[in-house]
Amino acid sequence: MTTFSRWALVAVVVAAAVLAGLGWISLRQWERSAESAFREQARDMATMAAEKFEMVLRGAPEPVIARLRAAAATGDPRAVESALAEPAVREALESSLGGGGAPTILALLDPQSRPVYARESLGAAQRVAAARLREGLPDWQIGLYQQPGAAPHVTVRRQVMLFSAALGILLVVIVAGSVTTYRLTRRESEVARLKADFVANVSHDLKTPLSVIRMFGETLEMGRVPDQATREEYYRVITRESERLSRLIDNVLDFSRIEGGRRTYERAPTPVEPLVRESLEPFAYPLAQGGFKVEVDVAADLPDVMIDAAAVAQALSNLVDNAIKYAGERKTVRVSAAVVGDRLMLAVADEGIGIAPAEHGRIFEKFYRVGRSDTQGRRGSGVGLALVRHVTEAHGGRVTVESTPGMGSRFTLVLPVR
Ligand SMILES: Nc1ncnc2c1ncn2[C@@H]1O[C@H](COP(=O)(O)OP(=O)(O)OP(=O)(O)O)[C@@H](O)[C@H]1O
Ligand SMILES: [Mg+2]
């Protein structure tokens, strides 16, 4: 699945890159041909104007043209100007160099290619084409000018830029879309894998206490336990194991309620000290059994806090459960409660295996467990901390973790007092 989606992503990116390359090449070609088409058109216009000018000029008397030529030869602009002012020349100029349309201006160029006449001021206009006059005024030319913004290469450039931008946006959208899809499918398949682990883990967690209960129940039923003290011990084990089962089932049920958006909280003023004590009570036996050092530090005179007592107790139980489950060589559990400002801080600390900083964000995700369940050796369904986070956030608070691998962890519920 992931290999397939990875290849699909690679295919899309390669296709997009090829598309970009081809698009770029064809844009360059188009740019070149559009520019030469533009220039050709401009040349044609200039040639046509030159022919018309010559035609009209043919009607003018020969001395007029001779004067114009002589004036140009002297190089004196004023002489040229007065020769151009001759009515016959003026008529030829006006009838052949007029019009042309707004961005194009036709001009008469003297043998030094200097514009000597144009209907409008040339300003910053650039010459894009010129056509030589053949009769009458050889070496003179008719030039075609265009305003800077309207010059062919500028226009073409602008269009190329527009197309490139559109192509670029398209490619970015394609690639971003595929990457997002790829990540989504990755995420989905990861969740599917975690879910499968979750089912296996929960089933295992249910089986262990059940088989203990069954074994002790059967032994008692067969009447094989003669003395009263051992019998009582067996009853206690059965009660304890069923409590553990209930806790596990409550956790899973509450988690599914949260997932379905059906979990509701009923807040009431709650004293903190009994809440902490009652959350720890179910763990008295495993704590004693494991040889744990338990420290409870609840500040004196804590005010009652507005919380859903059962939900917060469940969150606290999950933290204590983790502290026991992920203990290392040093078996300690410290539970503390204090009010700082308008916040209640409920903390559970251990000196256990700890959590790598990179995992701190992920452990609160549903089903997530550090390492694979089979390599970790400690059973769990991976919903405990997801539940803790949901409960604290529903109370307008948050849960924080400080942990160093090998040194231990400290989880703190930060809840508003009101
Ligand atoms: N106190 C802790 N010390 C070290 N690692 C911890 C601690 N608490 C949680 N973790 C890590 O975070 C993961 C997620 O914890 P979480 O409580 O959500 O799941 P779980 O304990 O595996 O299963 P369960 O749903 O039964 O509680 C754990 O699998 C564990 O790897
Ligand atoms: Mg847990």
C-alpha cells in the first residue's frame, strides 16, 4: 500500500516535471516565433508606408526632392526642416505616414537614420522596423516605432511570463495535491495498523485477568482450598482482577464515547485530597506487590475545584497505571497536587524508562505506543493518554509531559480551579 502510493507520488512528480519541461520549451519556441511574426508584420507596414510615400512623392517637382537631398547632405537640421515644410513633401508625408494606430508611429529617417519627421512626438518610442526608399530619396528610410510598453518583445515577454506563472501555479497545485494525498494515505494506513494492534492488545489485556479469575474460581468451586485464609486471599484476587477488567473496559468504552463525540462531563465542586486517594486505591496491591515507593503530596487547604470527579480520577488512574507499567529499576511513584494561581496541578512522576523527546507529542495520539507492542514487552491499548488529554482539554486545561529516557517521566494535569 505505502509502496504503491510512494510510486504513485513519484509518478505524479515526474509527470509534472516533464510537463514543466515541455511547457517551458514550447513557451520558448512560441516566444521566438511570435516575436519574429511581430517583426515581420512591422517590416511589412514600414515597406507599405515607404511605397506609398514614394508614390505620392513622384508627383512632386524634381527640385523639391533635390533640395531635400541637399539639405540632408549639409547635415543642418534647420535646412532639412524647411525642405520638409515644402507643401508637396508635407502632403506626401502626411498621407503616407499618418494613421498606423496608437502604439505604432511611422517616421521618415534621413541617411544617418535620424528621424526627421513623424506625425506624433516619438518620445521614448523604439524603432522596431525600417524600410529603405528606393526612388527619389535613396538611403532615406521609413521607420516604424513603438512605445516601450508595446514593443513586440515586451508584449511577448509579458505573455510568456503570464503563461509561465499559470503553468507554475498548476504544477504547484498538482504536486502539493499529490503530496497531501500521499501523506493522508500514509496516515490512514498507519492508523489502520495501529487499530489492528489495538484490537490485539485489548483482547490480550482482557484475557489475562479473565483467566486468573477463572482459575481461582474453579479451584474454589472444586473445594480444594481447605483453609479459610487462603480462600479469602483467592476471593481478593478475584475481586482485584475484576476491578482491573472494569477499569480496562471503562477506558475503552470512554474512549469510544470520546471518538463518537458522546462523552459528557458533569462538573461539581470536588475536594482534591479524597480524589487523589481514591484514584490511588485500586493500585494499592500492584504497588505493594512491585515493591514501589509511593509518595503522595497533596498541599494542605486546597480549595474545592469544579471538575468531573470521575473523569479526572480516571485520568489520574491512567497516569498511575503508566507510572507502574513503565517503571524501570527504581520503582517510585510520586503523586502531588497543588494550586498555582488559578490552576490546579495534579502531577504523577516516576523514575522509570522515560520517553524520548521526539515521542512527547505522539504519545497522546490514540492507539500510539512507543515502539512496537511485541518488542516493548508491556501490554497496553494505547488509548490511556489520549483519554487523559481529552479529559483535561474538556475541562479547559492541558496535560504536560517532562521526560528523559532512563531517568523517568512526569505528567502534569493543569486544570482551572473554577
Ligand atoms: N510514565 C511513562 N513512562 C514511560 N513511557 C510512557 C509513560 N506513560 C506513557 N508512556 C508511553 O506512552 C505510550 C502511550 O501511553 P498510553 O497510556 O496512551 O498507552 P498504553 O499505556 O500503552 O495503553 P493503555 O491504553 O492501556 O494505557 C505508552 O505505550 C508508552 O510507550
Ligand atoms: Mg497507559
